[in-house]
Amino acid sequence: MPKQRIPKVILLIESSRASGRALLKGIANYAHHYGPWSFYWEPAGLEKAWPLLKTLDADGIILRDVDKLDEVLAFGMPAVVVGHSRPEVSGLVNVITDSAAIGRMAAEHLLSCGFRHFAFVGYAGTTLEHTPWSKLRQEAFRERIVQAGFTPPAEYIISQAKTDWANERRALAQWLDSLPKPVGLMACNDDCGQQVMEACKLANITVPDMVGVIGADNDEVVCGLADPPMSSVGINFERAGYEAAQALDGLMRGLKRVPQKIVATATNVFARRSTDVIAVEDKPLAKALRFIRDNARQPMSVEDVARAAGLSRRALEKRFRNELGQTVLEAIRRARIQQISQLLIQTQMPISQVAEALGFADFQHFARYFKASTKMTPREFRKKFGAHPG
């Protein structure tokens, strides 16, 4: 009996960022369960791998949308393209990020901090990188802020074509200094967020008291290097890597039903010190928001929040509507759902224990409470946003 051929897969995915490492982890996880596969991995990218591509006799490839993409695809092997620098490639399986959800999630977080002024910093496209994802995040962020009843966010776009970061940082610092304070600011990704926080230091602007900063990708190294540590929207790149490998497996097998688009979903906000602020001048209202934030893992009523704020329920409700455009109950529910989501995504804790940890005595009530906000059961949510299908 002839020995079965082990598929050989080329991976042209960098590992210098958490997103790339998570994609690779998801790919490896799929291969572990449904392989074996043989990998040729070149973290330095296509430039180094190019001379070898014709000699590797590969069965499939997963790669970033690099400059020579067309030449690679001319080899005719099954391919999955991970988008970053260009729009989706027609006729191929594309891995994209849910930039609209990322922008909305960042806006929701800054709104919950009590900010009344908002800003966005993104990346300009270049001839090498079009950054469509930055524009999409900007548009979704703006739309949610306006929907909440606030002035459209101020916007600053960093030109990546410029090599003089010192001058760019000074210009960014001047723009930050001109903003009304306090301001909640979304950066298009964590790298951009770190640049914003460097510019804040140059302008003697304190984070988070004057500018609350949130990025995207949740690269723990980049977020940890920021001072203070930076809040960020988490993106499920590991799950996307798993599904990319699954799609490539289908292509290599000649299956007809292979998804043409794989979405790296926004999961939840990883809140750190860069947004640890209650940005409202009304002291009782600030006390109420702080109480909700500090006690989000246990049941609370509107009356509990009113007592903490030193106000009647009626007075508290009026201030929430006038100042924040939401009810007290909506603020409580948002904070509670955020805590549930974190436990479902970040732990393997049984769902019944998640309910217990959040103070729900009845599991059915817990499931209904969660579904009313997310349109998903806790199990569906974990399946969708967990590291891999299960």
C-alpha cells in the first residue's frame, strides 16, 4: 500500500506581532487535529522565500497580501490571503478583520468612561499599503459617537510615507494639545496608539486624565510597553488562523464549498490604565459610574447605584440621560455583559460557573440576560469568539 502524501503548506506570515503569532497558532492547531501537514514557514516574508517557491513542490499557501501576490498566485496552488495592505482579492479566500465592529466597540468603551469629546488617529494609505481597515474603523467609530448624540470625533491621519517621525510626532502633539479635554481617543491599532501616547508625553498631556487612549489588536507586548498600559480591542486572529487552515484544506482536497471570506472578529475590550478614568465633571455621576465599573461582577440595582452616588433614583436617572444619553440600567447591563464576555472568551470555565461567578442564581435567567444584549446564547458566543470551533 503506497504511503499517503503529507500535504506541504507554505506560510508567509510574519511573527513580529501578536496578530501574526495568533494566526500561526490557529493554523498549527488545525493541522494538529486534521493533519499531519508539513510546513515551510518564512517569517521574513516573501522576499526571502521567493527564490525557493518554485522548488518547494507545495500543495497550498497562506500568505499576507504582499506586493508580489499576483506572481505567487500564478503558480496555481491553492491559496488563502490574509488581508492587511490592500482590499480583498477577488476570486480567492480572504481573511479580513471586522473593522466596523472594532470601531464600534472602541466607541462604546470610551462612551462608558463618560467622555463627551472624542478623537480618532489613523494611518494614511501609501502606494505600498492602502490601509482600508484604518478608514473602516474610523467610519464606524465616528458613526457610533454621532449616534450617541455627540459631535463627530476630531480626526488626525498619520502619514506612513514620511520617514521623519520626530516632525510627525511634533505635529501630532500640537494637534492633541488643541483638542478639548478630557477627550476619548481611538487609535486605529496598537502601534498607532503607542505613537499617540508618545506624542502625549511630548505635549505634557496626561493619560488617561486628559486623553483616554484605546487601540486595537490587543498586542500585549505593545500595550504593555505603552506608559500607562494601553486599553485595546481584542481581535480573534487565532480563530481566523484555524478557519484559514480549514479553508485551505478544503481547497487542497478539491472541495467545492469553501468560504470565500474568513472574518477575524472583534471579541471584547481589554481595559487597561490608559482608559481607567471617569471623565465627567459631575461628581455624583462620576461616583455612580465608578460604582458600576467596580462592582460589575455582582448583581446591582439602580437603587444601589443611586445610594453610592448620594442621589435619589429620579435625580440619577435624569443625569444619566442628560449627560450620558443612556439609562442607569443600560450602563449596568453594559458593564455586566462586558464581564461575562471576558470570562467566556478568556477562560475555559464552564458556562454554569461563569453564571455563578457573576452572581446569577438561575442559569436560565443568566442565559436570557446575556442573549437580550448580544443576540446569542453564552454557548453560541463562546463558539463564535473562542480560539477555535468547538
